[in-house]
Amino acid sequence: MAGKFELNKSKKGHFMFSLKARNGQVLLSSEQYSSKQAAQNGISSVIRNATDDNRIERMQSKKGKPFFVVKGGNGRVIGSSETYSVPQAMENGIESVKKNAINAQVVDQT
């Protein structure tokens, strides 16, 4: 079974999504969007781009912890991972995003 995208709305009226693994762990979190359609377009972009290694950028937090972002074709960040304790854990997270994003259902919680 694949993961799921959860689409949510903030108290301030912004939309965002997260990609969750089958066990409920958040794998990727989006930025905030001004419209539901823009957030849905973000989900579609993750599905298209997450399996392309050229669209995944490995980074380090200010505290030196590894994390990654998925970028769209325009080079903008679509989603960011949590920070990880070690690079191998980050690589496992990337593989999990690749596996879960492709067939993930969208659960609209707005």
C-alpha cells in the first residue's frame, strides 16, 4: 500500500500538504499556498518530480543535520523533509518519498 497526501487548510486560510508513509510518518511537507488549486498543483508536481534524482537536493540545516527538498521543473522547492540524524537516514527518507509519492491517494482535510 502506498502512502497518502494530506491536504490541509491553516487557521489563516492557507493550504498545505504533507506526504505520509503508510505508517503515518510525515515524509515531506509543503510550503503554504494561497489557494487549494495551487496546493493540488504542488501535489501533482511532487508526483511528477520525486522520482527524478535531479529534482532532489540534499542539504544541511544550520545545525549540520541532513535533510532534502524536492524541486519542481522551475527549480522552486515543492516540499521539504524533516532533518535526520545521519545521511543514511536521509537517503532512506528519499527512497521512501520515491516509493510513496507515485501511487499516493490525496486525502482532502480542508
